[in-house]
Amino acid sequence: MEHHIGIVEDDPNIRDIVTGYLSKEGYHIDAVGTAEDAWELFERTPPDLWVLDIMLPGMDGYEFCKSVRQSSEVPIIIISAKDDEVDKILGLELGGDDYLTKPFSPRELVARVKRQLKRWDVMQPGAGESGKSLFSGDLELNIEERRVFWASEEVDVTAKEFEMLRILTEQQNRAFSREELLVKIWGSDYFGSDRAVDDLVKRLRKKMKDLPLDTVWGFGYRLRSGGGSG
């Protein structure tokens, strides 16, 4: 499958270089210079991955990243001249999956794009090993179709929300640390805050009232078996 990549970079030289390297890898590229144009692309034909500059005219990359994350979990690789740790952490906490500081090697960017797309493909419908379903009380996960049902009603979840539910449901009653969940869901090379895990839990609890997803204070989370609305 040919992957579709969106490049958001206002510097035409960097935009052309990145486009050239990624095109040689066989990716379909849409490159734009503003977040506003990127948003039009997102609404029209959303890419499978974004390469996103932070310093943009008009809406900046942080705001664009935050807006995309409200409805999509596609990988976002942030590229920026800002190399302070606080800028990297902010970008990752707003939803970025990776952060590359300018100037960077185009080959390194290609390698990171490949890695993120590989993780993304694994998380897509049909990528499961079998058609089995997992159950915990009122919770049902269809692994192959990556669909979630709560009290017999289907619930729309993002790829990362599904991964968290799958991990917890496969080992019900086991307490997972925030750090362990962070590595399992985002990957070992993710260096953002473990607050990303807390945000994921909040979203799941909001979508499924009475979901028996317990906080293990000072440690992490566990899914109690047999819980539900009844």
C-alpha cells in the first residue's frame, strides 16, 4: 500500500528536499507551507503521517498538532529549529510522535518516517493475528476489525485508545505502570511525559461510563474483570 504523507513546512528549500527524499521511497506526498492549507488537506484527503514544522505563519505547528489529535491518531513527526527540551516535551505532549531538530539529515527523517508508519500499520484494522474477540463484562474488543463495544453499543475509539484497551483486557486485573503502558503504546523511543497515558485513560472513561478501569495510585492502571453497567 502506498502511504500518503503530508509535509507542512514554510521554508521552500527544506520542503523540496524532504519531498524529494520521501518521494524516492515511493510515498505519495502533499507538501504545503501553512497549517491552514494543511488543515484543508486533512479534511479533504487526510495523510497517513505528517511531517510538521512548528514555526509557521498564521496557525503554528503546535496548534495544528493539537487540532489533528482531536479526531485522528495518525503519526506526527515534528521538525523544528527549537532544540530546548521544554519545546520537545510540549510538542510530544500535544500529540507529536517524534521530534527532529533542524538541521537534520534527510536520511534520518526517512528512517523515522518508516518506523512510525510500521507502527501505524500494525495498529490498523485487519492487522490482528486472528478474528477473535476479547471480553470483560460489558466490554468487547474485536481484534481483527479493531472495533469496541460497550454494553452492546459500538464505541468510536482511536488507535491508541484501542491499544490500551487490548493490553489491559488481555491481562485483566494486572496493574500496569504508566511507564510500561507508555512504551507499549507509544514505543520505547518516545520521550514525552507519562501524562499522555493519563489523558488516554480520561478519554476512555468519558466514552464508556462505568468502565472498570481503576487507578493504582502512585503506579498506573488496571482493568478489573467482569465490570460493567449492570
